[in-house]
Amino acid sequence: MDSLYDTVTDAFGQVQQVLFEAVVQPLVFGLGMSNLMEEAFAATGWLLVGLLQIAVMLTVIRALERRRPVEPVVDRSAVRVDVIYTLIHRLGLFRLAMFFSIDPLWDALFGAWRLAGVPTFQLDGIWPGVSDQPLISFVLYLLAFDLLDYWIHRGQHHFNWWWKLHALHHSQRQMTMWSDNRNHLLDDLLRDAIFVLVARFIGIAPGQFVAVVAVSQLMESLQHANVRLWFGPVLERMLVSPRFHRVHHAIGVGHESAGKGTLGGCNFAVLLPVWDVLFRTADFGLRYEPTGIRDQLPDEGGRDYGRGFWAQQWLGLKRLAGRA
């Protein structure tokens, strides 16, 4: 298995090098930013991951949506906005903005920690020999970040101020494979900040971090797909399926607990339902509910979450300020 892992990573590295030399490097030189070549090469890796993800989405996941849709897509303009979110994130535009705005703060913070003598830490160094086994090391970090993602997701549904941002993600009434990245940019900034801090703290290698994020994102695209699919009574409890995650998006089910309108919900796991089982938030009911938020319904107030990208971002800020 390690040889297969090495083969895949080597092939990825070769394609990354070709893409960098043919496209990115000339562009960086043309913009007069040759001092950022190392960062540009890393960005090329994220770009390649995004292109591969979109290719899989358009071929495999889209075919599943056409073959076994949960519901007909009648609001295609809303889906087109989700495509914009996906391109912003998967092609690295959001990460590029993070690089120029937030990353210098993290570099300064961890530089100060090192100067203060704070020891470095590597999660895969706890057990002897694990760091020398790339596949085992990858699985260990995947588990760690999946658990982190579960608790971040719980926080987004627990804290009222955070829900006001995260609600944008749940306001999509026509879920498709493009819906995963439909988030408020401030919500994404908070989540990515936590991920970066934890990634540096537990010592994950940059290449492994890219791989962990890539696997998680591709699975999340499948989970949000408009496809009538579950993984059977056994595998359904081992891997989050589109059915399992759709319950999380269901009106009055997935993001409410202990009564109407109360924050909470079920099925917060990103990859592994075991976290929902362990922390008693799992709902394995075999059903496909309408998605959205209760307060969007006409008889519940008909709250407007925005139609276009900028309207959605603005309304999110207004909700956060208590003005929408």
C-alpha cells in the first residue's frame, strides 16, 4: 500500500512540476513576483488538486446526479451561484487571498513561538516508526482532522453568532455537488484559521495536508450531491453518504434540537459517522427530506438569505450584526 501511495504522490508531483513550469512560473515572472516562486509552486499544488476534483465532479458525481436524483433541479440560478463558490475555493482564489492577508500573521506567531522555545510536535512521531510509513501517517492525520472538523461543525451549529454565518450554507434549497463550498467567506476564514493553527501545531507535512484536504473536499462534494444514494447498513456507519448528510441539511431536522428553532441538529461528521455515533448526534434514518432552513418557509417568516454571491455575503454580515 505504501508503494501505491508513493506512486500516486510521485505522479502528482511530476504533473505539478509540469503545470508550474508551463503556466504558473511564466505568470509569476510576468507579474514581477519572482521572489514568491516557492509559494507559487505550493499554490500550483492546490490548483492541480482543484482541477482534479472538478474533473471528478463533472464526470463521476454528475453522472450519479443524472442517474438517481433526489429531486428535479428547478432553481438553476441558485446552483450557478454555488458554482462560483466552488471555483473560488477549488481553484485556489480563496487561498491566494489568505496568503496575502492572513498567512503572514501565522508565520509571525509561530516564529515567535519558536524563538520563545516552544517545542515542536509531530502527531505521527508519537508511535515509533509511524512517520516512516506514509500511508499510516496519512490515515492518522486524516482521522485527527476529521475529528477536528466534526467539532468545528458542532460549533457552527451551537454558537448563535457562528450559526448566523453558517446558515448561508444551509439556505440552499436545491442541494447539488456544487453546494459544499457555499459558505460565508468569514465562516471559511474562521474554519481555515483553526485548521492552519492545528496543522502547524501537530506537525503535518505540507504535502500530507494537501492530501487530507483534497480527500475531504471531494467526499464533501459527493455528500452534497443531488443523488439518492446510501452505502448500505454496514458501510453507511463507516463513511458519510449523501443520504446521511442530506438529513443534516433537512428542514427542522438537521440543524434543530430540543424543539422548533433551537440550535443543534445531527450528522455533523465530514468523513466518518463514528464521531456522530460516539457523541450521540447520529441519525441513520433512511429518508430524503427537503433541504433548507425553517425560517425560509413563507409561513415561518420567509427570511431572505440572498440570491447572488454578494447579496449572500452582505446579508450574512447583517445577520451577524443583528440587522437581518
